Amino acid sequence: MTLYNRFFFICLSLFLAVGCSEPSVEKEVLRPVRYEAVKQFSSQIQRSFSGVSESGTDAQLSFRVSGIIRKIHVELGQRVKKGDPIAVVDSADAALDYDKAVAAKKNARVQMETARSGLDRIRGLYENNNVALNEYESAKNKFAAANSDYSAAQKNMALRQRELTYYKLNAPMDGVVVSKEANENENISSGQPIVSISSEADIQVVVGVPEKYISQVKKDIRVSIIFSTLPGKRFQGVISQISYSISAAATYPVKISLNLMDEAIRPGMPANVSFSFSQGSQDRFLVVPANAVGQDASENFIFTVVPGKEEGTGIVHKKRVIVGQLTDKGFQVLSGVREGEFVITSGINKMTQDKKVKFLE
């Protein structure tokens, strides 16, 4: 076969191969897009203020009587239970007075019983007309006086017995000894502080709130608390007290009760308390990413996308929206979109109504 014939044969084969093949179908190319869901956010802002923990209940213990301290049973930092002995004052004189009161009561009882027996005897004679009326009246008066003396002696003994308890100091609650202000063998006066106890069961946090925010602070509002000495732990609290007057630090003291206690929390620990304050009348609002909002003429618009029939694809829809303030999360949307709708966040200048697109993960 000549070279010419060979070349002709090759061209004929190529022509037949191309002519007999099926026409090719151009595959549709979809523009990939990124999208986000329209979300609802709170209009409240977080503000944190420094505070300090303190015991909800403090007790400064003192004696009701004067005397010499014979024994102090506790040390600083010691935990005590309600009713535990704290200190004792010399009660020798009080014990002697009690013994005298007991003896006086016994004597008064004897006198009363004797007067009762005499009255019973005179009453029998009087009823049989063997004694005069004035003798009977005298016996009644004698018994009444003896009975009154016995009653007074009973009360005096009870008083002396109760006074004996004044010489012993007991813990009025569960707590921790935070101070000792007297020593054994020291002569103290009534009302002089001896020991101070702080309760562990109701630790509170006191925080100063500036005037700008105090009007939004209400009782029973929940707050979040962090102690710098307890890293990694966050506690919840409830506002229990709000001061009506301003402090020397130009803030309003606010007391917060902890919902759950932790043994590691002690009075005097620095704390950071987080409050939520409203920025306006609208508590919650819808937000779309800032790069999802476009503008033409004097109107703003977004492109929403709904899932198409094929997996991973969607159909674009253009919507007019009214936007509000720009926040750190995006534009507030006042109308034109609903929570949960998907909005396109990239390439919106190349989007058109009913355009088919491909979702990017």
C-alpha cells in the first residue's frame, strides 16, 4: 500500500469513528456556596464585677456574766457543732448561791407543809365550833404566807440554776472559729467578745454594682460566680439582698447566695460575679452574617437557599430585608427572614433568583 493510500485510510477511519459516536452531553456546573442558618440571639450583655465571699451568719460569742475564764475549749480554725463547749468562766460563787437557793426552797417547803397541817387542824376544830373564827383566819393567812414563800423560793432556785448556765459558753450553730479575743485566766466583763464563729453552710458573695446597672438588679436573679483561688470551677448564685444606699466605693453592695456549697470556699475569698443586663426593650432578635447582606438602590437583600431534589444542592431565593444594628455576630434583622432559614454568605453578587447551587460543607 502506498503512502498516499495509507494516509487516506487513516483519515477515513477517524471520520467514521467520529461520525458514528453519540453526541456528547455537557455536564451542568453548579456554583458552590457557603451558608449559615439565621439564628436568634439575646440582646442582653454580660458584665462582671469584683466581690468577696463572706459568711452568711457570724456569731460573736460573749458571757452574760463577769468572771475569770477557767477554760477555752477551741482553737482558731477549729470546726464546731451546735452545742459544743466553747469556754467556761469560774462559777464558784454562782454555785454557792444556787446551793443556798436549794436550801431555802427546802426550808420554805417545810414551813409550807407545817402551815398546811396547822390549817387542816384548825379547820376541823372551827367546823366543830371549838375555836374562834379569828384563829381560823389566822391559820389561813399563815398558810398563804408560807405557800407564797415557797413559791418565791422555787423561782429563786430556778433563777440561780439558770444563771449557772451563764458561766458556760456553747456554740450556737455549726461553724468555724475565726477569732479568739480572750485567754484562759483572764478576767472578763459581761458582753466582752471571747470567740467569733462563722457559719460554713451559707457562704455569701458581696459585690459592688455601679449606679449604671443597679436598677436592673433584682432579687432572685441568677448570676455566675468564679473564684480566682478555685480555677476551672464556676458556681451559680441567686441575688438575696440589694443595698438601698451607695457605699464608700461609689457602688451598691449586693449579696448573693450560692446554690451549691463547696468546702473549698471560705470567707474573704475574692470572686468575680457575672450579671446579664438588657440593652433595650427587645430581649431577643434575629441575626444574619454581615457578608450575607447586600444592597441595591436603597434596599437591603439576602439570598436564602432551600435544599433541592438532588442531595447537596439547593435553590436560591432573593429576599428583601430590613436590618437593624450591626453587632459582633452580624446584622440584626427586623423583618424579611425567619429563624432557621439558610442564607448564602459568599459570592452573593453572583447569585440570581432560582439559581441552582451546590452546598459546601
